[in-house]
Amino acid sequence: MQRPLHTLGLGDMPLLPQVVAMRAKRTPDKVYLRHVDGRTLTFAEADRLSHLWAGGLETLGVIREDVIALMLPNGFDIPMAWIGSAWLGAAVSPINPAYRGNLLLHALRTSGAKLLVTTAAAFQWIPADDLATTAIETVVFVDGAPDGVVPGIAFHTRDRILEHATVDHWPGPEPHDVAACIFTSGTTGPSKAVRVHWAQMFNTSSDGTLDEISAEDIYYSPLPMFHLTGLGPVYRMALAGGEVVIREILSISEYFNEIRKFGATSAVVMESMMQMLMKADPTELSDLPLRKVICVPVPPYIDEFKERLGVSVATMYNMTELSVPICSDGFNVTAADAGSCGRLRDCYEAIVADPLDYPVPDGEIGELLVRPKLPWITTTGYQSNAEASAESWRNGWFHTGDAFRRDSAGRYFFVDRIKDAIRRRGENISTSEVETEVIAWHQVAECAVVPHKAGETEEVKVFVVPRDEATFDPAELIAFLIPRMTHFMIPRFVETIASLPRTPSQKIQKHILRAMGNSERTWDREAAGIVVRAPRNT
């Protein structure tokens, strides 16, 4: 399903700058962006401010196809600079403001940006000598320029360039123009900057759930805007005519309070947040205004989740390189869909393939390969990384790196990241399936499963964040799992950890856990004398 485009009156593919301009005319006083600190921007104010950004950037020499780096915390500056850049036909590259050292320099160099918009605090982490190795020529500070100068770099302040900006009528972007170079989460290694086109941004924001989002909806968005999960809602709610509530950093302690305070009716809930919601005190969940929740993935306890929160649920599968090729048909997910990401959208083709890219039969596991039926709705490659671009597109298909299976009804089920899957004594093991069972034990707050090499064999290792480390007993966890799991999937190694390493978008960084190896904190089931064997009737 897709919102009828004629209702917007902007042609076949309404792009974000034009949508905001249209909303400014139709509902000028409707709040579009709200910060949890109390500030708001109506559609009319947002449209005006984005045009001022366009005029200010143009005076600094920004032209079509330029890339502007945004190293900023969540707030109004990111979407306004983004839409302002888009009016000029330029793209933005949002960068995590917490980056330091080589990681930061990698991002700046990869983006190819000549202009950086940032804060004085973030800028201090870029040594002048290192800045000279990037393409940056101009820096705009949103909070006042710092003392001193950097040879070869022009300093400006946001307020001054906006104050002297001349508003013009720019044509804006085309669907094939790059909207943003967005860095991947970095869960498996160094981040890549994905070239995301405007057609792709539109297709991402107008998936099968948009018809059920209206101008009355308020979307709670505490996720970082330097990833698609935080940037996408700005477009999605402009299409719907609704409101986005922005928070600088996700706060678990304030999550429920702010949903109530701002009347949020919709949100994306990642797996770790679902676990938090399910284990919260019921009094915390009373009278929540949430009505429509996108859950990624769909856990087996989804019906209990829906009843407990009083919500309807949708789901989807996406990555920065794509534009939601798989999703549910609206907010109609039930326990019958557990593990499913939905069905393929009409604008995509997909196969589940073996290592040589040949399709496997329904029910078998392989890598999900996708390709678009429409131009520009997937990435054309990675910025400044031709080798990775060529590797991802092979034999006419984009290789997701994710293991999937498809059932006879056409539903797609995520199994694991291929690099995270475990091959143990001839058996393939999904780490996500093991995690689902481990997290079901009441003493486990969070967990992550990774392969661990023990001699010639890959073994199953689980990192556990216990609710109470003093009373946590790995042997009791194994006893809980034995009747619930196939014998070869039961973890051999259990290690407690204070917290799981996560990206800012809340994805677990399993490559860090794999690299940790075993330590004195690692409990070995076999060393403890607990041997798990296959049932005699198999």
C-alpha cells in the first residue's frame, strides 16, 4: 500500500523540499518538528528556515552535486541544512559528532565534503594538520566560531550566514540526485558512506505503512540523525503531514515519560527496546498514547507485546543501501508472523541464493539478493569506495550479506547476518534464534550470541547482561535452555558483561564481541561437566 500521491498534488514522486513547501502553504501553523527541550518549528517556519539555509550556503559557494558534511547533534540544524542543501541540488553527509581520531578523519575524507557544518566543541577534535588532509575549505559553526584560525579554512557562523541570506526560488532536487551520503552502522567493520538518492529516500519513507499514518500522528524519534533511522522520519512525517519529536540522545529512563508528555502515537522499536518494554513495570506502560509501532524484528511474544502496550504493529526489512524492499502490509502483524519481515514490495525483485547466486528452494536458507524495478530507489554505490561498490553489486543483484529464508506464502524471514552465523559440527546455527531463547530467561536483561573458535570447531558463545550478577548462574541458564532448544544450538560458553557494545542506532557491534575471545569471566559448559546430547529418537 502507498499513500495516493494525487492527495499531495506534487506529481509522481514528491521530494522532501517540495513537500515541506506544500505543507507550509496548506497547514502553515501545524507543528512539524518538536525538540524535547520545548522548541518547535511549524511547517511554515521550517520552509522559511530551509530556504535561508539554501541562500546562506549558496553565498559560500555551494553548488549542485556538492556534498556538505554535518557533524551535529540531533536537532533542527540537521533537517534544515539538509533541506536547504537539497534546494541547491547538493547532498549532505551526516557524521557522528562523537567521532574522534582516525574514525573522524575517515568519515571526512570519504565524504569528499568541502564544507563542514558543526559545533565548536566537535571541531576541537580535528587537529589542523589532519584537517589539511581532507577536502574541507569552509566551516560553519552553529554555536559561534571558536577562537583562533586555521590556515586555508574559512570560518563562518550559522546565524550570520542566515541573517544575510537571500531567499530565491531554486528548482530543488531531482529523483536521481544524491540526497545524502549516510555512513553505515559499522557493525562489521569500518563504516561505508552510502550514496542515497532522493528516489530512494522517498521510497523508504512511503512504505506499506504510510497509509495508516496521518497528520494527527506524532512520531517519537530519539535515534541519531546521522543514520537513516533518525533522518528518515523527517521525510516520512512531512509526507503524512504529522509531527516528529526529536531527542538528542536516546534515554531509556525518559522513554515512557516523553512518549506521554508529547503524546507520541508512533515509533520504531528495535529489539533491545522491545525487551525493555516487555520487562518494564506495568505501571510504566499505563495510558501510553502509542498506537502504531514498527517492530524490527517480530519476536515470538508479539501478541503479548501488542496487548501489553495496546498497539498495532508493522514490520519491515531495510538497510541504508535499500529502500524497504520487504515490509508488512500495514500494522497487522501477529504471532503468526513471528520472525517475518513481511513480503516483497512490488517495486523490487528478490531471491534467496546460495554462495554462487543461484536461487535456493523455499524453506532453505541463503543470502537475500535484491534489485529494483524502478530507477534510483537503491544506492548506486559507496562514496569514495569503488571496490566495495563492485563487491556489493554482483551478477545484477545487490548482495545484502543477510541470511534469509522464504516460505511458500511469500514471507521473508531474517535468519542472521551471514558473518554472524555459526557452523557447528556440520549444523548451521542462527545467532538471533539462540538470542530469542536466552533473553526469555528472567535473569537475562540483554544478550548477544557470537561464534567462538575452539580448536577446529566453531562453538556458540553468549554474552549476557544479567539483571543481578550476584545471583546469575550460567548452569541455571543452560538448564532453562535444554528443553527449549535443539541440542547443537545450546551455548557452550557464557560470559557476563556490564553492557553490550552498540552503535548509536542501537545495533550490537558483534565484531567487538568476537574479537574479545574468552577470558576469566567466561564460563565453559563442557568444563563444568554439562554435556548436551541429541535425543535418542533422532
